[in-house]
Amino acid sequence: MADKNELKIRIGGLPQGEVETAVVNGREYVRDVEGTWRYADSWVKVPGGRDLTLTERFKPKFVITGAASGGSEVERVVVSGDDIEANPDLLGWCLEQGYSVFGAGGDEVFEVMVPWEIWHERDRIPGEIYAPELHGSDAERELADAERECREADRAQELAAARRAEVLRRHSEDMTRQQARAITDLSVGRIQQLIREGLPTLASAEVLMLIVIDSQKPKNIRELRAAMREQLGMNRPPEIVSRQLQQLQERGLVEKTPRGLRLTLEGKETLEVSRERALNSGSGDD
């Protein structure tokens, strides 16, 4: 079973949202504010990832009735009393919201009838993920692993392209477009376009790390992890924090000074642009 860890975040100019995490077989997954499950270390979407439901977990019986239109619809969900007793954290609410049917002795709940609308509203299990790589057949697991590798490669290429564009912009006055063309094999027009495009779009996880660095000025990764845990409720493994920090440093957004970690001028500008984009779109950047 996945460990549940719900995090509530309110930061600067970013929209408020709830982020849930699940740790399965040592890998951390994150459910973003849009309800999409992602890998915590790369922020790549989990292939086929979705919410795990109570229906899938407990497989209750459904009471079907005929609809006025001549079709059929679910009217009630029949939940086992044994399942409720064994899982009060997930199913205890059924005793309050449903109609209990007692056993022959009259002391123990045999089953509970829950109206379909109420069951449907509560069907999602917070902090638990269904993913083909975890729950699928051998064929589904293999395809999900292959798709994950493709998505991670695409993400790595995006980061590399963003890094190249950042270097071109930073050194736009230090070399001619022809010199840049000789190195990159890009056309002069494409180089000019990259220089004009402005600051790159950051992933939500990168924005959060920049906010913490800008506000807390941590001296090292240990203090950065502590600040993220205190400010955001995120208890990320040190290797994940280190890798994300390294990517930000390579892109020229964060620098290490004698006094600790600091945002570069471009890092501050990028963070401000990312905040404006988040506010304008109503959600974090993908």
C-alpha cells in the first residue's frame, strides 16, 4: 500500500493547492494541483497514472435500478461490514452516510447501503495511485517502463534545449550569430529566435525550490531540505533535492556564494515571470 502524505501549500503569488504524495517500492509520486500524477524527481507524468478508488480496492456490490428513460443506473452501493471494520480510516464514513444492515445477532454490522452519489463523491482514495507500472499485467508494465523512459528522455532534452537557449541569450553580445551557428549547426534565424524568446518556463517543482531559496537563503542542501520541509511540508530525499538544485545551477538560475545559495539576477527574473504566468493561467506550469 502506498504511504500517504498530504501537503497543503500557500506560497507568494502562486495559487493555493493541495499536493499529495505516494511512495511505492521506494519511488515517490506526486499528485499535482490539476490531479495529474507525476514522478517527484523529474515531474514527468506517470504513464497511465490515475487515482486509486475505493471501488477498485474493496469491490463492493451495486444495486441497479431502472431509469425513467428505460435504461439502468446505480442507486446504492453495498459495502461489507467486515471491510468497514478492517479499514475505518477509508470506510468509517459509510456508517454515518449509509443505512446499516445488522447480522443475525443484531450486534455486528453485516453491510451498509450507501447512496451512489455520496459513494461517487468519496470514491477517490487520497494519496494513493494506480499505475500500470505498479498494477498492470507484464505487458502493461513493460510498456509503461518504456513510455517512462521516453518521457524522461523528452524532459531531459527540454532541459538541455532550455540550457542552450539560456547560454545563447546570456552570451548574445559576446559572439556573433555566425559563431554560434558554427557551434550549434542551428540556422542564424533559429538562433535569433531563441535569443528573443526570453526566459524559459519552469516546472512547478523548480518554481517551488526557487521560492524557498529566495526567501530562506539556505547555506547548503541540508538547510535547503529543512527549509522546503518547514515552508512547504515537502520531505524530499537529499539525492532528489541535489539533482534539482544542480539543474537550476546549470541553467544559471541559482549560484553558490560564500554566504550560501542565492538566485542569480536571471533566476529572480525567471521566478517573477513564472509567478506571473501561474497567476495568469490559474495553474502551475507543466
